[in-house]
Amino acid sequence: MVKSKYILPLALILLLAACQKQEEIKLEPWALSATLSGEASSAGFAWSAGDVVSANTKLSRSLEQGGAAASFLFDRYEPSRGERINVLYPGNTAQTVEIPTTLTCTAGKAPSTATPLWGTLTAADASVVMNPLYSLLRLPVTGTGTLSRVVVRAEGNEMLAGSFRMGYTDGAFNGSLLGGSSVELDLRYPEGITLSESGTVITVPVLSGRYTQGFSVKYFNAAGRYSTSHYEESGLTLTPGQVKELPAAAFRPDLAEESLGDYPENTLFDPGRLVAGTYNILAITSRNESCPDNSWAVASPTLVSIIKSMNCDILTLNEVELPEFNTLQPALRQYSWVMKKNSSSSSGYSFAPCILYKTIRFERLSDGIFWLSDPDAQALVTSRSEYSYTDPVDGTLYKAGDIRVCVWAKFRDKITGKTFYWFASHPTIRGTDAASSLANTTACLNAGNIRSLLAQARIVNSEGLPAIIAGDMNTWSGHVSYPLFGEAGWASAFSMAANEGVLDAECVMRPGTDVGYSPDNYHYAENRRIDHLFYRGGLSLHGYKTDFTQYNNDKLGPVYPSDHIPVRVEFSFE
């Protein structure tokens, strides 16, 4: 009994000692060696004192000092043999990462809070290479002065900021949107970035994915003056960890910032270049009759985005009625409008053509409207009338409609000092079926409208200044009306771009611009190219492209927001 009495306390002492020794073993920190990938290093990233990573939601100690490599210690984490470990920086127990909308940055360094890194390993390795979780844009900027702010914006509704989670099962970034989002990153540099003529590179983190319209970037100096560069690489796809260097931009702070608004106006003009376009947006009345599922309310956000991404200095919009104007005008604040009533309807507008132009670049000198009702016009037809034709075979009276007009304006370019005319029109579709009685330029109602357009445009532009006709002409290269433009001395932007090798590759494959009244179907035939820009007198052409952006319609699937494809052309003044 006596022995037993002493044996029990001794056993307790030994047991307690063993527990203490086991506890000491459990508290032994697990060391993880982390190095930066080449992509992370090239982006200017380096470990800093105070950095913390997480491994499968367990947080490490803070680093005492940084560098290209670091050893992170975990106090209460002992990985199981063969366990797959996902490592994330900046570390957090939820292992959720986020790019903030506004970042305070240091010149010459990537913003670490917005440049998450991740890596995967097994417990047996105890070392990991950390790669950028997002993609990185390198923005070379030339010029002189000091930048204090850089605003990056995606041009096709792509996300630039938001909370994202990485997958635990395979260590891959799954990109699922969890929380808030923005299409803009605002980087602030309190100390400033001093530019040099040889070039300064700014690194910006963006979410990986496909950017269908590229990016625009606003560069500000401390006084709030800025310039904007548009990087329009079509179909740009960025993968996690990819470092993409964009073309160099010249910093030329032309204007003071008034209000950033919801879209950055282009203030960086290439002297002599004139970016022009045309887009038939499909009037609500036509939508209701032909494709009601592709309603204006559903389609207009994508259509607005397309117009913004085209970033034309001046363009024609066809089929604009009052409801369309009420949506577009506040959304396209960088543009002024030339609209003329062409109808006796309550609103005064019916399938109306109109001109949008940037007041920041152009001064409007004069404007007007004429009707397309006199193929042999010797004077302007400024009162409502229509072109008609009586078939000599059966006496049928064909009418083109009294809404067919041309809206015109004369502009002075503030950059070059050049003066030019712009004609926005939309001749009738009647007669484009090439029926035997309408298959000549005397009888065809479309041809009659176009003859009237060309005759009166010559009267308006009696000075012989550079001029552009843009709009839905309802004619194509194989139709009887089409040669009328060339015969009157107007060059086709599409044909000249093809001849000079500046036609966008997608236009070569898909030259048509009419998707028909069933907007989920695209007609690849060349003869559906009915939206045109024709030009004459002191203009040279430098590029031609179209935009095939679709949106996901709940009823129709991926569709175009209009039954037409927009056209964008770059000119220069000679």
C-alpha cells in the first residue's frame, strides 16, 4: 500500500512531463520558405517587414524583414503528411482577396495591397513560389512632369475590382465574384511619379480574364490636368500571373479635370486624326415590330457601352427617336447633338439621323436639314416632302416616305484648324429588293433618295471643303445605287481601307453590317454591308473597324443590341 501510495504521484509527474513535452512539440513553429516568381519580381514586388501570409486559412507570423525570399513561421499549424497547402498573400483567415477601388501607391512599386500572390505546395516541400493571383499591366509613359494619379478603366464592362476567392481543392484561382465591384481603379501617388522622356513604367493589377474592348487610362498631374490614352487591343485575354506591357503613351496634360463622371473623355488627340463612325441603333418602334425580346431597356446598356468604346470624335446615329435620345444624351455627356425634327409625329422624330460630336474638339459653325425628295435637286428641299415613282408597267405608285432626310453640320477642328462638313442620312430601303421595275437608278426609290442626297450635299458644301457622308445607306456594293457615290466623287472608306491594307482583320472575315431583324443571326454575305462612310476633299484614311459585341439576352441568348453593326474609321486631314 505504501509503494502504491508513492507510485501514483510519480506516475502523475511523468505523465505531466510527457504532456508538457508533447505540448512543446505542437508549439514548434512550422517554417515555410516563400520566394517570388519572375513575374512578381518584374512587377517590382518584394517582401516587406510586417507581411503575413495564410496557409489553408491559418495565419503566419509577421515578417521581421523582407527581400526577394522570406521564411514565414506558423505557430499553431502542423500540416499533415502529403497535405496540399494553398498559400495566399496578403494573408487572411477567409483566404479572400480584393483589389480596392482606390489605392494609395508608392512610385516605382506595385501596390502590394492590390497585388495578391498565391502558391501551392505539399507539406513535404516546405517551400513555395508565389505568383501574382491577378494579371499585371505595365504602362510605359513618356513625357515630362510629375504624375500624382492614374485612373485605369476597362472599356467593355469588364471588372477591374472586387472580392474573389481561390479554390482549396486544386489550389487554382476560380475567379468567382463574391462582393462589390467596380470597372475602375484609381491609383493615387502622394509623392508623385517624376516622368522622363526615355519612359517611366507604371504597374497596375487587374483581374484576369478577357477584355473585349481594351483599356483607357487617365494620367493626372498634381494640378488635376490630365491626358487619356486608349489601348484598344481587341479581344485581349489576360491570364493569372501574366505581365502584359501596353504601348507607350505620351503624357500631354491638355485639359483640367472638371468631373470624372462615368466615362473618361478622350483628351489626348493625335493632331490631324479624325475618328469617325456610324451606328444604326434600331428605333423602339422597329424593335416592337420585329424583335420585341431585344427591347431597348434590355439592350441599351450594351449599346451605350459600344458607343463609348468606339470613342469617336464624331459619328452618325440612325433611327433615333425621343425615347432613345432621353437614354443616350445623359449617358454620353462628352457629346453634343445635332438633331432636326423630320416627322409630323408627336415627338417630331421618326427614324431620325443625328450627329454626335465632341465639343471639346469641334466648334459647330452651322447646321441644317434637307429632304431626300428631289433626285435632280438644284436647291435645298427644306420642307417635308417625299420621293415617289409610278411604275410605267402597272401604274403602281411607290413612295419613299417623307421622313427620309439628311442632317448636316459644318465644323471647325480646334486641334488642326481645319473646317469640314458632316452629312448624316438614312435613305429608304424601298427599291433595294431589285425588283425588275425598280432595278435602275431612275426608278429605284433608294437610288432616288441617294441622288437627292448627293445633289444637295454639293449645294451645302459649295466651298468644296473636306466632307463625310455617314449612315445607313440601305445599299451595298452589288446594288444599283452603290456606284452613285463613286460617280459623284465620293470614296468608300471600306474599299479604300481594303486597298491600302488598313482594314481590320475581322472586317475582312465579316464585312457585313446588317444582322437582320433577328439579331441572334448574323448574315456573313458581303452584300449586307449597308452602313457606310464616304468621304472626299482633303482627307486620308488610316483605319477601318467594326464592333461585334453581344450581350446575353435572357430569352434569345447572345445577341447584338441592334440589328446593325457599328463602323469606326480613322481619317487625317491632308
